[in-house]
Amino acid sequence: MGFLPEEELLKIRLDCLFTYENDRMVHVNEPWGCTAKAPLLLAGRTVGGIIEYRFGQRAGEDFIEKAKNLLERNIWDISLYIKETGVRDCSRDICFYYPPASVSDEGDSCRLLTEKDADILLACFGEGAEEIAAAQPYAGYFCGGRIVSICRSVRKGRGHEAGIETLSEYRRRGCAMSALNVWTSAVLRQGFIPLYSTEQENTASIKLAQKAGYVRYAESFEIM
């Protein structure tokens, strides 16, 4: 798998985050089942300035008209979208991907998990145990016989989006990094693109992605 243009990576992310009907977003594309409704608008802009967007099934014609007027003029200031549409519930993310390269694999403390690990996973990550079959690849970091950090595929398509959780007392100790590395390696072996996104304000998560070798290709915002 070679390097992909930023705009193609962005389209891959938009397509894997949600389910669609008639080109409109319907539900969050969670591998264990569709539960949450899609936002009114999801827009992304590559580092090079190319904008891609999708509207949700719940978006009304007035909202779409006002948002499109801004999008088609390449306006990216989210405050203007809030002002024009009157919808204030929004979020902003930074988007990363892992370029074709080798990555460190499993070690003594971190490995891929299977359904046989559900009981030990349940002890620290209750909902995570229910997801283990659907969210493969699924990596876990062990400490003292417990799983203290997990990284699994929380969205799936041509790309897999990483979902990371770490017990509070084990944060900033390299556990999440190890879990992310093992997950990344597994996704690459399966022929998919490892994707990683985080809120713009989450500096610790941004640093984790960069330290793990992930490359920023876009930013995005959702209006709910």
C-alpha cells in the first residue's frame, strides 16, 4: 500500500465514520452496531486546504443551504457556521494516519486480544469486553496481570480508526503507546489504513499520535 493523497485519506475517514443512505449520514458506524445518530454536518479540510463534507439525514434544507454557502466559499471559521445556522453544539478534531512503514509489534507486556480474554478485560474495561469480537484488531497492555490500556478499531472501512482507553493511574507511562503500536501493526498487516483522530484541545493525545509516527493530514468539525 503506497502513500495516499490527503484528500483521499479524508474521504476514507468520512466514509468509515458513519453509515449512509442516499449519500446522507445516518448513524455512527460502530462495528458492534449502529447506536448514535449522525451529526447534521461533518466537514474536513486537508493540510493542503481541500474541503470535503457530508450532511446528516436529520439536516433540514435551510441548514444545508446556509452551510453549503459557507463550504463552497472555502470558509473554515466554525464560528461563522454557528452564527449562520444557529446550531451551537459542535466539536473539532485533528486527523492523523500512519504512513506505509514498519512499526514495532507485540512485546512481553502488550499483545492482541481475542474473545478468550473477555473475562480479564471485563475486570477493568466493562464495555470493552462486549466489543472485543467486533472491534478487531484489539490490543491490550498488561501490568500486574491486569489489562490497563486498550487500543481497538472503533470505526471500520478502508481505514480503521483507533479507539484508545487507559486506566487513569497508568497514563503517561507508555502503556497507550505500546497498545497503539501493536494495533497499528495489526491493521497494516490486514491491508487497511490506520487512522487516528482526537479533539484539537487534547494535546496529550496529539503528542501520542505524533510520537507513534502518525502524520497529520486534515482537521475536521462536526455540527450536531
